[in-house]
Amino acid sequence: METNLDKTALRKRLRSRRRTLAAERRDAGEQAAARLPLEALPPFDSFAVYRPLGSEIDPGPLLARLLDTGAEPALPTAIARDQPLEFRLWDSRTPLQLDALGIPAPPAWADTVEPDLVVCPLLAFDRRGGRLGQGAGHYDRTLSNLRATKPVFVLGLAFAGQELDEIPMEPHDQRLDAILTETDFISVARDTR
């Protein structure tokens, strides 16, 4: 079992790897969006994407592709550092404001939604749906709450080079339903969860 210190060291190495991948694969977001088989996704009326920070793969091209389905887009919003995220409906004409984590998000007056599809960033993934995030647990808390009320399809968006053989998972960690990279769409088998 990995300790918190092990995960901290792992995250440091993975951040460095992701920076290298982002510099080498500037068009990865476009390539990934083109690879998404929409028919592999369950029906969705609303979806959430993230605002990329640092070297995270750009979800902009995927956002454009998902908008073509007619579903409503939302962005995650941190209300407080230790709370689950809130998803607020987003319109590109509405100026964004910094949330509790300093990330651009829809304003407080925007309607909230429980999306059917959540696209989330990550530091690493495995083919069993394991996801290693930044370490604060925002997505794990949020996805746990959402999944307690309805089916939610969680799509990890990543560079192919972020794949590991196995992610150290803890009981509270939420698994991905699929992973989309610039080279592949990986559907996670239900019996491996």
C-alpha cells in the first residue's frame, strides 16, 4: 500500500511528465476530441468539462464536439477548499469569475446542474479506471455525491503518456468509466471496478 509520502512523490514525477507531454503534444486536445466515439457514451442531457490549468490537456476541442450534441455544458466550481465541487451551467458569453481555488468558473448566479457526463482532468490513469488526481479529493468527493443520486458517466481526458500499469486506489477513490487520449478511447469494463 502506498503511503501519502509515496503518492506525493508520485504526483511530483507525474506533473513533470505531464509538462513534457504537453510541450511535445500541443495538438493532443484536438486529436483526442476527434477520437471520441459518441456512440460509446450513454445518453446525456448535460455535461461538465474543466478549465485547463498548467499542463492539463486542453478540453476545448472536446467541449466543442459535445456542444454539437445539444447537451447543456457546465463547469466545475469550488465553493470551498474542503467541499465537493458544484457544477454550474455555462454560456460562453458569460464572463467567468475566480472560484475558491482561483479557477475561472461561472458566476454564483448561474444555475447548477447534476451532469450526466463529467469530463475530468488527471495526473495518471490505468485501464481499470483508476485515476490519480492532484490530491485534494475534489473530484472524488464530487463524483461520490453525484453517483449517490444518479448514474454519471465519468470520462478521464489525458495524454496517452499519462497511463500507468496500476494506480494506487483507496476506498474513497472514484473510478473512471472511460479514458480519452490523443491515441485511444479506453472503455473500462464494469467487472474491473
